[in-house]
Amino acid sequence: MLPRPVADWLALWRDLPRHPRQVLLNRAHYPTSSIAIVACMALDLIVGSPVTTYLTYTALLIGGPSSAVAIGGSVAHSLWGRGRIWNDLECEPCRPGPDDGDDDEPEPDDPAGGGGLALDRLCDQHVLAA
């Protein structure tokens, strides 16, 4: 098994040539590599030792291309959100999940609703007792 960051990095470069528009829209939501690079640069600015400088160069070498894709994805996502490009695509992280629907109807087991397990058991007991 590969560590999650390595698997993500490999999947990014495998999927980018195949589905560039979808990858750009999705990567706009995951700026982890950009955050790591900025953190390394800030650490180098504060500490200023050769070790932190080498750490920053390593972070730029490893995460730089992924960060560039994330920045490009942010620009593309902004344009997509305004309806300027790729109107036929749907951004997977922006799409509502299964629980994001209309919550006007109570859940079947919700005590505030007209039914539910407790009320059904109570009705069954009264019917059996009669």
C-alpha cells in the first residue's frame, strides 16, 4: 500500500491527461500542496537555517507541480462558478450530498413526527389490549 499523499500525487498525474477539466475543478478544493509549500517557506523565513532552506526546496520540487494544478484549478473553478467555462460539467465536491435535500418531512423514527417506532408500539399495544 502506498501512503495517501503518494497515491494522491500519482493519481493526479494519471488522471490529468485523461480528464483535465474535471481534475482542475476537483483540485480547487484540495490546496494541500500549496499550504505545505507556504508553511515551509514561512518556516524558512522565521528560522533561516540551511535545513529549512533545503526543506523548502524539497517541498517545491515535490509539491510544486501539484500546487500549480491546484492554483490553476482555483482559477478554473472561479470561472466555472460564474458560468464562463465548462457549463456541461458538474463539480463533484460542490454537488449536494445525499443528506443535503429538503428536510421539511420528519424522519420516520423522529419523535416529533406523526409516526415513529415508539408511537407504533404504543398503538399496537392499545389494539392488542382492546
